[in-house]
Amino acid sequence: MAHAEELLAENLDPVLGSLSWETSEWVSDIQVGTHHVRLLIDLDEEDHSRERQIESIAYAKALLPKVLKNEAQLRRQAADEIAEAAGSEASEEDRRRYASEVDSAAAAMEPQVLCISFPDGGYLECRDVTQAFYGASTVVIRFDDEGNYEEAEVDFE
């Protein structure tokens, strides 16, 4: 573990914005579509050296454009997976209704937090602004190191 004085405390990046170091992650705010989102760059390993801090920024800079490009599709795939899971125990009529609401459910997801987990992928946390599909829950959409969809879960609070 590096001494605190060896670590970077902040970094200004043209892509990632004004990054601040908080214990084991970089924190910033970025624009995702029309939404201001909290960006976290989490160093998964215990090595929080200056070198790893710099590597994590480079990793996030490379991954962020891929995630932003796929963001709408990530929400759509999450809504589809959640509807399919909800319909697995439902009547045929409810399954058809869930399937017909996938686009609306995806559109209702408002990104809140984007976490890039250095060095392997990350997740996007969304809230249902309408509360019609997921209530007051958080939808966590996990993506791989290429920004592609992996899985989703609804975090009931």
C-alpha cells in the first residue's frame, strides 16, 4: 500500500472530468445522455499506488465511450431480462404485457451512478423515474470490459 502522500488526490481529465480520489476510487460527475451521473472508478485490488491510479484513469477513458455508445441498449437488455424473469411465473396474459412494456421500462430507467471497476467492466445504476416498472428500486446493469451487457438485477430497498 502506498503512503497517502504518494497518491494523486485529484486529476483533471478532458473525458472523465474533474476526478477526486476518495479512499479507493476516483469520483467525478459526467453526462450520460441528458443526465448528470456520478462516475466512480473503483480500483478492485488492494494496490492503490499512484501507478494503479493512473492505470485506472486510462482504463476508464478507454471504456467510457463504449459504455456511452451502448447505454440505451444496456437499459433495453436489462428491461428485457427483468420482464422475462417476472414473466417466468406469470400467466400468458401477464407475460405478453411484460413483453409489450419493455421499451417503456427501459426508457423509464434514469442513470444515476456509473461505476467502472478497474480492471474488469463495471455497472450502471438506474432509477425508474416513473416508478411504474421498478418502483423505488435501483436497477443495477453490469457490463464487461468492452461495455457489453452481462446481467441486471433489481435492488429492492
